[in-house]
Amino acid sequence: MKLAEVLATKGTGVACIAADAPVSAAIAELAARNIGALVALDAAGAVAGILSERDIVRALAAGRPLDRLAVADLMTPGVICGRLDDDLEAVLAAMTDGHFRHLPVVDGSTLVGLVTTADLAQALLRSLAGRLVTLELRLEAEIDESGVGR
Amino acid sequence: MTAAAPLRVAVIGSGPAAMYTVEHLLAASANLSIDVFERLFAPYGLVRYGVAPDHQKIKGVTRAFEPLLHDPRVRLFAAVDVGRDLALDDLARRCHAVVAAAGARADRRMGVPGEDLPGSLPATAFVAWYNGHPDFTGLAIDLQRESAVVVGVGNVAIDVARILVLTPDELRRTDMPAYAIEALEASRIREVHILGRRGPAQAAFTAPELKELTTLAGAALRIDPAEAALDPASAAEVERSPDRTLARKVQLIQEIAAAPVPCRPRTIHLRFCVSPLELLPGPDGAVAAVRAVRNRLVASPAGGIAAEPTGEEETILAGLVFRSVGYRGLPIPGLPFDERLGVIPNRAGRVIDPASGAPLPGRYVAGWLKRGPTGVIGTNKPDAAETVRCLLEDADAGCLPAPADPDPASVEALLRARGVQWLDCSDWQRIDELERAAGAREGRPRVKFTSLAAVLEALGRAAPAP
């Protein structure tokens, strides 16, 4: 299964914010959309980083003045991006190993979505459930043919 | 909606995603009325027209679907095209909810020069042709060529390669239409090359389908041991994967590569890390060869493994080229469509407005139109369950728009008024009986009808006015 399939049932659109926007705007956006992370874009519209709720919690714990900071001050820069045809299982393993929960997905250089480890786990579960159903179908066909149970 | 009024649901399509949608709906609620709209005269979509005709056990999944169509709460409207005979709004006027489960009818393109030369065609068209799909019976396919290339390494690619090399005896045990059996019996194809862009660990085919290629009466399978070997990144991926069938598949590929190749009149070459660059024409203007490049595999930043061209090229003779790089959904007029992903924009099966992200009340999607053309037949069961869950939640919450004309009889009235000759479940039952009886006379599973006109004649009905 590819990342394209995960995005297909997640709805379109990615919550983005300008990297130079104030953190307060990012907090308002996270609260309004009830989500855990925003993709920060540079002036050219390219992915500059990810600002997650954890980044904000860490800044709060460190007593940093949130009202005077920009998204770029708190975000994790240099994020890894996935591609539409990256394989789900390999990406999930990389995210688990690398301890990151949000992955922007690009098509060429265009940002087309954001997936979380939860999205990927859910998709994997659905894929495995589908394979199980198919195995059951095959088993039923074998049993029908062999006459067992008639 | 009053307590007595049934929930009216229209399902567009009758393949696995549609049938699992019906199954989940019927299981969840007694008080509903479902209309299934099928474009062709026969139901079951890709089970009838996509699953290979020599895989009758898999086609047997229709046994689980058959009782659903006979349920008194379900009506089949076959030979009715939503988009041509009925508009989406016609359904919305008559039903609380519409579920688009029409699958992915188009194919993805390779994007290389020469793709449209005569002799280069989508594998999906060939699959539909040998399965007797009424839209593809006239497909121009020249089987007098000696070499074919299949681009892609999914199960469809494996099916295409296998069908090309079946012996007359193997062909005559299938439910392939006579025109396809005759053309394939007379085929002069000797070499079939299956090209995979990436390596054995990334191939999408499943092990039983590959294993089957080693048991064919008239063809041998050849895999180059060097191409069967894993690069370090792929080896790590296989090692790390909790899916043991992946390791088993890679092991099978390597075992086949290491074993002596049996002597057979035809050969299937399964290739890895090779991509087509260009299709080259011969003197007659039809495709004659594929210029291809060898790839190396590189780990992509997010953990995937991508193919990168090495620059090392080769030319593979090919009088036929089948691109098997995926199906692609087509839009349904009246519903939004995401061109990039080839799906109807949705969240867990609720169709959404792509601009605002807000759900469109009463509109749902299931199957390949929902998630893209991937997965096996069974994948559609949990997929449809998710869509039905959303639909029933919305029904319980009172979020479904009330149809202006919920009387089930109004559907038939509309079709009659438009001069549409549809087939119902009892018609399909009769068609099924006739096909099976014709098959029994020839020692085959069935002999399919391949045109609506022939079906109508067999049913003793006049064909619709042109």
C-alpha cells in the first residue's frame, strides 16, 4: 500500500502556516482545527518545517515568551517528506524508528498532504483486515471444492 | 423520515465494493431499501471482468454476493448507466444516500514516448477483452507477434503474461469467450518479458500467482539470479517487515532464479530494476521494441525504496506492449473528483467538498473510487464497512437530506419514461443459468454473453431503440 491510498480517505488539504507567522496564530489554528501539528511554509511556499503541539509544550516548559516568537523559532526544521508512491510499511517503520509522528507528503515539489503514524497504523490495519477476508474467501472456495462439510 | 419509511440507498456499481456495501447495510438495518445500479448487463464488476478466467475459485466469491441481490430489500438495475441514463440528481431525488462504488475503469499511463503506437495497450483492456467485457470485444490485438512486454509487476501483469502463454487445453477449461480462445490458440507469442521498476522485495504480485507461472504446461519462467538478489536496503526492509509472506515471496523468486529452466515452447522472463524509456516503432508503424534502462534502488528519505536510472540501456524486442501500472478511477458527473489521486475526495467514505473539506450530505464512496485502485477483493469489505458506518451514523443523527420522491416505484417510472431497458435480478438469474448451461455443454464453467443485444434476444426482449 502506498501513501497515496492513505491520503485518499483522509480528505484533501493540509493545515499550513507561514514560518514567519506568530506562534499565537499557530496555537489558534491548532485549537480551531483540533489538530496536533501544522506544516510551516517559507515565503516560496515550500515546506520549511513542522510545528507540533510538543514543540509548544517544550517552549512553555522552558518558560520561553510565546507571545514574542514566530513559528520558525519553535518548529522542527528540515523535515523529511514522503512521496505519494512511498510504501506504507517502510514509512511507518522509518517514522517509528525516527520518533516523528507527522509526515508531509509531496508530489514532486507540491505539498499534497500530511500523514500521521496513527493514519498509517489505521491504513495498515485495514489492509491486513482485507487480506484476512481474502484468505477466508480462498479457504471457503477450497472447502466448497473439496466437499468438506457437505 | 418517519419510523415506517425505509432508508432509501442508491449504490452505483455492483462489484465487490458495492456488494460489500450492500452486505453491511443489510446486516445493520432491517428497514431499508437499496437500489443497485450497474452500467453493464451483468453484475459483479471486476470479479466477472477482471479476475482471470482461469481463476474460477476466486470468481466463486460471487456465491457470497448472490443472496444479497435476492434479498427483498435490494433491487438490481443492470444495464443502467448513471451519468448517461440517470443523473446523480435523479438518484438524490429518490434516495436518502447515494454510494459511489463504480470502481476504477480507466488505466494509468507510463508517460513514455511511443505509448500510443499500435500494439501498445493497457493491460486492463486486454484483461477486459479476454473476460468478454462488452465494451472490449472488438479490441484490436495482434497476437501474430512473437514477443510481448508487460510493464508492471502486480498480479494483473502476472495474469496477462500467463494468459498469453496458456495452451489450448488450459484455455478451454476457462470461461473465456470463444473469440479470445481462438485468437490465443493461434497466437505466435514465444517470449513474454515482465518488467519491474524496482526489485523482488517491492514487487506487488503475490507468491501463489508467481508460483503458478512455474506450473504452466507450455511455458517456462526465467529469472536472472543477479536481478533476484536483494540490495542491502531491500534486504533490511524484508528483514524488518513483520509480514512473513514478503520474505517467502523473495525466497521463492530466488529459488526460481537458481533452478534450471525447464524446456518449454514459450518463456516468461521476469525482470527486476528495469524501466521502459521509449516504445520504438517497426517499419509498419506498430511497436517493435522497448528501449529500457536499468535502475538502481535507493532509500527514499521517508523510508521507502525508490528506483533511480543508472543510464545503462537495453532494447527488448516487443510486438506487443501491455502497460500494467495500475487502474485509474473516472469521475461520476455530479460528484467531485481528485485528479491527482484518481478518487472522489472523501473522509473515511463521506464525500467532501474539495474546497471547504465539508461533507456533502447524503453522498458516500466505497472501494477503488474511495481509496485508489489497490488491495485485493477482500480489502473492500472493511473499506465498505467504514463507509456504511459513516452513512448509518449520519442517518441516526438526522443528517441525511430527505428525498423529494422516496417511492421506490418512481425509479422504474423514470427509467420507463426515458426509454431505458434495464435488467433486474431475475433477468440476471436467467442469464446466469443460460451461461452456465452453455458452459456445461462444452465442459467449461460458463459461456458468457458479450453483448446486451444477445442478452435481450436470449431473454426474449426487444433491443432498446438506438
